[in-house]
Amino acid sequence: MFQLEKSLIDWKKKLSASNSLTSSDIEELESHLLDEIDALKKKTLTEEEAFYVACSRLGSVDLLTSEYSIVNSNFLWIKKFLWLLTGYLIISFSQKLTASLTLFITTSFFKEIDLYSNELMYISLAINTVLSLIVLCILFLPRFQAISYFQAKFNYLLVHRKWLLVLVFIAFIFMNTVGFSLLSLPIFRKIQVYQMGYISQGQNYSALIWTAILCLLFILFSFRNYKKQIN
């Protein structure tokens, strides 16, 4: 059975997914749609018929997306820039987090190993690689899709809580620049410079693996989106 409320929610979700319309744009379009539905119902159309006819008169989702992408071009440019900045901060935060955890685990649980040997470098590389893969799986796998969660929160903050979005950006920037370094200082004081050199070398190798995986993910997601556009 047709339900107008559910159909309206689905219609608004499609508009929101395009990222070309602001919340005020969608509210305005919904108001016009409801007015059109009421007018059509007075002409003896059923609620379902009135909904589909009103949607047709208002324009398809693709058409509305195209029109509003032109109207909101400046807003979209800022939004995409903030998305890029958010993505960079999340990835950078994740990488520094895994590096700090690797340093803590390596120096806490492998003290019995000669910390001047190359084994320490391999242990650091292995731990960092495993942690990085876990973080990437949480961020990108469909079962978790933390990236989608962050994007939804970002959109909400951008529209409703801009001041909180600024605070989040400041917190991420602080952690990415000096925050993790400050947290790692107590560990640095417990180990020798040479010991830190072996650990850093392992982390540098894992950073190469991290970068290669990110590039591969970028290519895969780009190819998938390209196939969707073609189909």
C-alpha cells in the first residue's frame, strides 16, 4: 500500500545523496511538492497518483541535482574542499595513531629482544602494518563504513553546527601536528636514540605500504564509480 510519508522520505534521501542541494533547498522543494499534491488531490487524483504527477512536474532527481549544482556552485566548491581536508585529516590521524600504538607496543612487550638489532625494525614494521590494515578495513569496508559515518556527521555539522565543525578541525589539526608527539614523549625518554632509529625505520617502511594501499584504494573506488556512471 502506498504511503505518502515514506515516499517523501525516500524522495528527500535521493536529493540529499546528490550533495548538490542544501537542507533549505530540500525543504523548499518539499513544500512545493506538497502544495502540488494537495492541488492534484482536489482534482480527484489518488494520493499515489498525485505524488508521482507532482514529482514529474517538479522535475526528476537528476534534473534537480543538475540545476542546483549550478545554483550552489560556490557552496559545493567549499563543501568539496572541506571534504578533502576532512579526508586528509582522518587518514593522517589514523596513520599517526597507528605509529604511536606501534611505538607503545614495541617498547612495552618486546623488551627481551636486543633493541639494537634489526629484529626490532621488523617487529615495528609488522605491528604497524597490521594496525594500519585494521584501521583501513574499519574506514572502508562495507561492513563498517566509518568513512560514510564521518561524511554523514560532517554534513550535519556543516549545516547545523558550524562552530562544532571548526572545533573538530582544530582538534584534528592539533593531534596531527603536535598531539601525538606529546603523547609519545614519555616513551622516547625510556629508550635510546639508536633504539628509536630501528623503530622509526620500520615505521617508515610501513608508511610506504600505507601509501601504496591508499593509492590502490583510490584507483579501485574511482574505477567502481566510473563503471556506475557508465551503467
